[in-house]
Amino acid sequence: MATEAPPPPPGGTDAAPHGPVQPTTEAFVEVQESAEFGELRRTYRSFAFPLTVAFIAWYLLYVLLSSYAGGFMGIKLFGNINVALVLGLGQFATTFLIAWLYSRHAANRLDPKAEAIKSRMERTEADA
């Protein structure tokens, strides 16, 4: 993943000679230990972890049904469409649903908090 900032110059300083001032390692650690950053992480985890567990459980249920409940999965619902096909397509639908929900969650709850942290860090850089 590329970043916009150039790497720090050799010699141990965190400031580029002709570019913007880069935050120090201590500034990053301070932000990481802040309550605001902790809240951002809690907000992310409270969304991502439960959905991840739910999706893995749903996927494993599909795999187990496919392996051990062939009779059930082979039940024709209409025409040549059986339970296995519907549940398999449900995996794709669930994936897109989770991606859409995460996108909304990130835009509404994560991005504003992250932007506030970023803005505060940039102000701190400019003051230095």
C-alpha cells in the first residue's frame, strides 16, 4: 500500500528537508493510546467481529449441510432449483450485503472519528 508521505530521511529526524513535517513516533503512540482512538477501534470491532463470526457460522453450516445432508440439499424447490443452489447463492448475497453494511457503517461511524483523529494530528504537526 503506497502512502503520500515520503519516508523519513536517514539520520534519525522525522522531518523531511523540503516537505511537510512528519509526526514523530511518540505522536503516533500518543494517538494510539488516546481514548478517542480506543473508541474508534471499539466501534470497528463491535461491527466487524460479530458479522465475521456470523458469516463464518453461516458458511460452515452450508458446508456441513452439503457434506452430511445431501438429501436435504437435493430437495427441489421449483424446476431444477434445489436447496443447495439457493443456499449457495445466498452465500454470495450475504457477502455483498455485509460489504454494503460495512460501507455504510464506515461512512457514518468510522470515517468521522478517523478524520477527527487525523485532523488533530495534522494540527499538531503544523504547530511543531
